[in-house]
Amino acid sequence: MRKVYHKIIKISGNVITVEAEGAAYNELAEVTSARGVSLAQVIRLDGNQVSLQVFAGARGISTGDQIRFLGREMTVSGSDALLGRVFNGRGVPRDNRPEVTDDATAIGTPSVNPAKRIIPRNMIRTNIPMIDVFNTLVESQKLPIFSVAGEPYNELLARIALQAEVDVIILGGMGLKYDDYLIFKRTLDEHGALSRTVMFIHTAADPVVECLLVPDMSLAVAESYALKGKRVLVLLTDMTNFADALKEIAVTMEQIPATRGYPGDLYSQLAGRYEKAVDFDSAGSITILAVTTMPGDDVTHPVPDNTGYITEGQFYLKGGRIEPFGSLSRLKQQVNGRTRSDHRAIMDAMIRLFSDYRSTLEKQSMGFRMSAWDEKLLKYGKRFENEMMDLSVNISLENALDLGWEILADCFDRNEVGIKTDLIEEYWPEKA
Amino acid sequence: MTQEKILEPVVGVNGNMITVEYSGRIMQNEVAYAAVGDARIKCEVIRVRGKYADLQVFESTNGLKVGDMVEFTGELLSVELGPGLLTQVYDGLQNPLPLLAEKSGFFLQRGIYLRALDREKLWHFTPIAQAGDKVIPGDRIGFVMEGVVKHYIMIPMRWQGEFIIDSITAEGDYTIDDCMAQVKNAAGEISKVTMTQHWPVKIPIADYAEKLLPETPLITCQRTIDTFFPVATGGTFCTPGPFGAGKTVLQHAISQNAEADVVVIAACGERAGEVVEILREYPDLTDPRTGRSLMDRSIIICNTSSMPVSAREASVYTAVTLAEYYRQMGLNTLLLADSTSRWAQALREMSGRLEEIPGEEAFPAYLESLIASFYERAGLVRLRSGETGSITIGGSVSPAGGNFEEPVTQATLKVVGAFLGLSRERSDARRYPAIHPLDSWSKYPSIVDKKQLDYARGILHRGSEVNQMMKVIGEEGTAMDDFIVYLKSEFLDYTYLQQNTFDAIDGATPAERQRSMFNDVYEVLQTPFTFDDKEEARKFFLKLRQLFTDRNYMAMDGDEYREQSETIKNTISGGSRKDA
């Protein structure tokens, strides 16, 4: 029988400090208060003073409440019974169905040995030209969608999830609006994907500490599926809420903040989650797509900034379109050399010209006369925006490449596009 | 020296830092092991205060309790040096990762420490010293061949005093632990010399006659670097840049093409995926200088972002110590650290846990001096044997928000000899490598003529000014001469500065080809073309650009290349004849 402790000497934010013996770092405990029983986790040991973060929040906890250490760390089930189910951040069912406890694995497992990873090789087709042609998504990639409130990022996330050929989808919602959760659920249901989906949902109304667990729970489940050879896609929305929850705990613990109140280990914390994306040598894979909302559309804000350094690129969603500038898929080189011989050339040339188009737009807005070259760029830019960038465009990679040549030939002469001559000869469409 | 085990109890755990109450003798930076259940996890003393010592833990502290015992070793954090380091992949504490994978599978289990070098492998030893020779630490007594590297076996550099060789082992095949020589010190005590030795990573190996001024360029086959912002053998450089600007791609290109004997890559706090690319691809790539696999000259230290933070702090020191060891063989080594910002962040995390008074952006106040002393471990030296050896250090920096004003970039700029600043603006426009041609600088001599280079730089500057001006007054308001300067600067950018890393030919331009290319580009730059209107000028330069770009992808010794060069010549003179 484990000993029960009563001496709570400090309650601050969602962290309580209790005098106790023999508690282990990161161990779980049960706090019994007038509000019921809540889980808590040890986050600091200092002599006999043990600090714990309380998942349900410290509100309503009294100095005389009971604390019982459980002698184990947080676990989650990795069994197939999870498919089609919805849980909260602590792994408790949200869907009024029974708990799943078999096949329990610890969350926040150690890092994968780099020697056991393989180079990602498989393209994930989305039929969105801005992704397939310009910033190809690759299996086992970790990629955030940088966006601001009001943009259709959750819709984009859902669309990619449904189009991607994966075995299991895991949705981790952090600070999600309840409506958004319902929309996700409905969209997945309509496309018959619910039965291969596991959801860990923390809504904006739930205690903030639970939010911290969502990525670890989602990724631990993803890992156990991937080790069984499944290709898993993990969707995390929104990681900025996760970072804010970290900040809240750090400030409560009186840690010295690094930038804008965020703790100095924000990079390592985010990396610890994103790095779970993996293509296992002789097993399955985990691909992570996450939403990071940028406060004030500021990409230099600590959360998007640290994320950008960790992830393998980012999709920059702005004005309902994936922006070609700022968007990047670092892994595209792994696959776009093997799709079609003109893929890289089209990708580079069209973006370069689009960048020139943007400067021409600036000139135009200042009222300068447009040269013949400017006119060409303007025509090109319009077509590019309408036929490539628009999110409603739904065409295969090959069709998108053909369309690219068609647009280039329509707007420019052969030697104006900066593509190697042999490719021009092979692909340049003859004008009718 | 047999010591009693010093065991002290844990009294506090705060993330990856533990506090121990001690009664015995404790050394700063001493290595200790904390017992958690069955596992023993490695720690290092980082502060001693009163009766408490703070230790950083190199692994997860999960499960650690107050009262758990910590065993002190009396040793500083060290690495093992000897034949077999090349081709290895280590974590920040010199654990061989492939072996670890065999032992513990997919995940990095804590508390497993393996020997860095293969103790079974036989090396063919050839003695060069004789019994009766007087030797001091660092002196060579023989060598083994490690691939193409002549790997000298030395009297351990950590030893002190003078020795006389008592006996030396005959030529033959031995393992690293076999005795290669017995030496006697002044007091007549006999010690055994094997092929290996240990060295504490945080102390530089200073066993050389003198440090020399680095002046010869280290050819990286990257045109922007070698021609415009050269790096010297034994010099230092940094590549700061916002995320996605191509820091890592550039570092990989340098590590593949640089003309160094040994390349140590420290993947410090970055993505595991990048290391995987190196691990899987380098064995199949050939080093053009030796014809062998690129892996044969590489050592990879890999402490990626999700691996323990304290080991990340140690990893750059581990890397530079290995580089110093090969420098002692009279070799030119190149150390690439990606990224030093993650290392600085590891320092910041620990400083925060120690509750030190924070400096700018919460980095510790001693950040600058640590960065400076790290880069100072680079250099060209004359060894006591008369040979020269060098370490060139290239560190990438990942400034928060892409802002170069932040402390890590600023501290780095103070101590490096070349600054290759990557810009978001250039990478957005897909102008790779995104090294900014106006902001970057180098204090080292270039491979091309300085006058011509200054002229080319002038064109870039004026071209950029004209471009700015055109944004204000429009193209029609720009004078023809200015417009041509602008076109020339764009031409130089497209055909020379931009380079396709993923192409076998364009991706690596040897020094000879760079000189020849630069001459051609220079000719275009200084030819006074005249045109009837701007449209004609633009067309002409676009054509020229296409000819040059196509040639960049042709092998230099082929007929195709010669023909293309001929066409280029004619086109240039065709353009300038109009002038007459």
C-alpha cells in the first residue's frame, strides 16, 4: 500500500508542492480533493519538497488534500482497439465508451537511434499543385502549416489527411474549438476515414495541463502502430497552444524566460515531439503535419521560429493560398528527382519568375510604365495565381507540370525562362 | 591508482540537472554516474556550492529519487583516441550509434555506454622509434594505416614528464589494446603504451611548436565561397541564416567537396533526418581526391535535437577533440558544426536551471568567451615533427527570427575569419546558395586576382543600387548605362554565384575551372556593350546567361564544353562589335 501525503505547502497556478519522501522524477500521483480525483505528475524534486503539475488544474485543491504516488509514469494503450475512438488529453474516453487499457506503453519514450532511420523515399500525393509540384510532401516528413487565426488551416489539414494514402490517422487537438473538433469528426466520417482514426482532443475549455499531454499521447500511439509496420499520419493542431501551455508551467515554476516569456528549452521541447516523425528501418513510418498559428502573422515569433528550425520545411497558408515564398519542403529533393525529368526545372523556373512578378506588381502599384517584359510577367503572375495557387485546384502532379509548361509557353519565349536547353527542347509546347 | 568509490546522495532533481550533497572531494567537470534502478546514467559536475554540487545529466532523469546514490569517477569528460575513429558515427559522448542499435534496437535506451573503438580489429603496426629513445608525451613511436591515413601511435599526450623507451613491439598485426611499447620514466616506473589514449574534451590539445597564419585557401568547390568569400586552411567561418535558407545543404556540399584529409561533422541539436542522409549516402559517394568512399575520411558526431540536451553541449567538444587528434598526424582536418546555436541553447538551458543571472535573451554571460575559445581551437600549426597540420572550423548559426543581431551570431562574428551570411530574400527567389554577396565577408585571400574580384564586387554593389533605384524611378527613368550595370550584376549572380548543389558537375567546381569561368565572366563584366534599347539589352544578357548556365552543366574536358565556349566568345564579341 502506497503512502498518502497530506502536507501541501504551496499551490501556485496549476503546480502544487507537497512534502513527501521517495517520490521519483516524472512519476504520476493522484490528488484527491473535494472536486474529485485528478492525476498529477512530478516536475521537480528539492529535498523533501515535491512539485507536481495537476492535470485537472489546481483550482479547488486545499492544503489538506490527499496525494498518493502511483510509482509509474504516464502510459497509453497502443492496441488496435483505439481505432475509431476519441479521448481527452489524459487518455480518458470522450465518447462514452469503455476505457482501453491493454498493451500500455509509456509516453515520451527516448529518441530513435539515427542509425535505425532510413532516408524517406515515398512522395505523398495531395493533388494540390502548390504542394506536389513546388513543395512535395514526403512520407515521414514533419511539416507545420504556418498560418493565422481565420485561415482555413484545419480544412487544409483534413483535406491532406483524406487524400494521403496512409494506414492510420491520429488527430491531436490542442486548445481546439469544440466546433472545429466536430467539423474534423464529420469530415473524417463523411469520407469513411473515422474507423482508421484515433483522436486525442483537448478543447479550449479543458484544463491547460492536459494540453501538454496531447502530442505525447498521440505520438506514443503512432509509434506503437508504426513499429507494427503501419504508415501513420499524425495531425497536431495547434502547436502554438501547446507552447503556450509550456510557457504557463515554466512561469509558474519561476524559470527564467528566454524570449517573450517562453522557456529556454522551447526548442528542445518542440523538437522532442517533432523528431518522432520517422521512417523505421524494416517497420512503418510516422508523418507529422502540424498547425502553428503565428500570433500577429509574425514568423519571427518564438513558436513558429523554433518550429521552422526543427521541421523539414513548412507550408505558409495566407489569404487562403499556400504562399510560394516562405513555404518549403526540405525533403522534396529526395523524391522530385524521380518523378519526371522536368519537375525540378519547372519548380525553380516558375518560382523565380513569380518572384519577378511580385516585384513588377510593386512597380505597377507605384504607377510606373510597364515594359514589354513587365507585361509578360503580369500575364504570367495572374495565370499562376489562378491556375496553380488556388486551393480549389485539384489535379495530379503530371497534369500540373504540363500546365506549368503551357503557362510558360503562353507568356514567354524559350530563352527567357532560364531552363536548360535540353529540357526546353523536350517539353516546350508548340503554340497552336 | 585505486581509489575508493565516492558515493554521494541526490537531494534534488530539476529537469536534466541534479543536486548532490557531498562530503568528500569533488572536481569541477568531473564525470559521475547516477544510479536509477538498474541503470547508471552519466553526469558531469557543473557547479559546486557549499556542500552541494550541481550536475548536468546526459540522459533522461525520469525515475530518479531523492536519496539515490551518485558515484564520482575522479575523471574529466574524455574521449578515446586511436585507430578506427574514421567512418564512425558517435553520439555526443562518443557512443557508437550503429553498435548501440544492435544492442538496444530502435530507441536510444539510457544508461548504455559502449566502447568507442573496435577492440577486436587488427591493425598493422610499424615501429619508428627504438628502444633507448628518449620520448615525451605526444611523440610518435610507430604508425598503422587507417585507410589512406598514416595514423601515428603516440606516447599518450596526457602523460607528464620524460620517458625512455624500454622495449618496442615488432612490426605486425595487433589490436588497439596490445602493448606497443614499454616506457620508463625518471623514477624508473614502467608504463605500457597501447594504440589508444584518452583526452579530456574541454581542454585543447596544445602539443605543437607554433601556430601559423592561415593563408592558403581551403577549396570547397563552391564558387561563391572560393572566389568571393574564401575560407583558409586552418581558418574559421560561420554560416548564419534563417530557417530554410539552405544552411545544411551548404554544409553538406562543403563536407563532400572540401579538400580536407579528415572531415568531422558535428550534427548538434539538428534534425536526425539530416544525419541519416549522411549515414546512408556518404558510403556510396567517392572522395575525388582519394577515389575512396567519402565515409573513409569522415567522423560523424550526432546529437540530434531530441537527444539529451547536456550531451549536445558536450558534442561540439568531442568533435573538436577528434579533429585535433588527427591534426597531430600532420593532416588538414575540417570540422563542421551544425548548429552552434543549438549548442548555445543547451548552455542557456543549463544556465537557467542553475538560476544564473541571465545575459541578453537569457543566454549566460559567459557565452561569448565560450564561443571564442571554441573557434580558437581552429588553426594552422607547425607540429614538433616539423610537419604542418590544421583544423578549419565552420559553424552554422541559426539566429532566432533570422535576425543577425542576436547574441550567438554577434559573438561568432567577432571571432571568425569569414562570414557567409545566408539570406531569406535570396532563398525565396531560389538563388542558391543563398550566401548574400553584399553582406558576407572574408579576411582570407581568394583564388582569383584581387583586382578583378574587386571589379566584380563593384558591379554587384552598383547593380544592387540601380535595382533599388529602379524600384523608385522605374525602368524607363533609368539611364542605359546604369541599366547595363544592373544586367551585368544579374548575369554574374545567375551564372557564377548561383550553383546547383544537386548536379554532379555544377555542384562542385574545382579551383582551376573556377579561375577559367571567372575570367570569362569578368570579360563580360568589363566589356562596354551598347544597345539600342533596354529590351534589346535584356534579350542579349538573357541569351548570354543561357549559354553560360548550360555550360555550367558540361564536363570541362569534353568537346561540348569547347564548342559552347566558342559560342560564348563569339556572342560576347558580337555584342561588343555593335559598339564600334
